[in-house]
Amino acid sequence: MKLYTISKILFITSILLSCKSSTDLPDPLNAGWKGKTVCDLVEENKTLRVLKCTFAPGVGHERHFHAPHFGYTLSGSTFRIKDTTGTREVNVPTGSSFYSKGTIWHEVINVGDSTAIFLIMEPK
């Protein structure tokens, strides 16, 4: 019984260690585009972190992860988004909002003709 339990623990541990963690990727504040930042820290306190992310046409956001967050679109555009489900183009209208339980990884590029600006609010 003891040997079975130890073997089971070792097996599960090896699986967990072999999985790539989202922390291997930058978060949205540290991810950029071609060496330049796209997000600025607006506020950070004990309960909340707020980012303002700006994407001119042709500007993207390298592969990164997201903690759970709420987003609000100050200025919209069209994005090509690549993530675990594939690649798609999405029109993100001004004034739209969204909630995410977190994103393992994604990368985006503004393929529209207007600058997009988002507020990203991450509860701690």
C-alpha cells in the first residue's frame, strides 16, 4: 500500500512538473511588441492592478498570459487573436467590456485601421 501511494505521488508530480506553467510567459504588463511596451501601469494597490494597453494599427502583444481580469474598451479596432483554440479575427467595439477567468496564453495584433485602447483590471 505504501509503495503504491509513493508511486502514485511520484507519477502525479512528474506530470505536473512537465506541464508548462503560464508563469513561463510574461504577464500583459511585461509583454510588449517588438521590444516596446504596450501596457502602462495605471494603479496598483493591495486589491487591484489596472493596466492601460494601447495598440496602434499594426501593433500587437507578444504571447503572454492573463490572470483573471475585467476589461473595458476605451477605443476599439479589429484584432487577429491566436490562442489555444486557434486564430481568429475579432472586431472589438468602443465601449465594450469583457470578463476573463484567466488566459493560459494568447497573442494579438491590431489588424484594424484605428488605435485601440483597453483598461485591464485585475483583482488580487
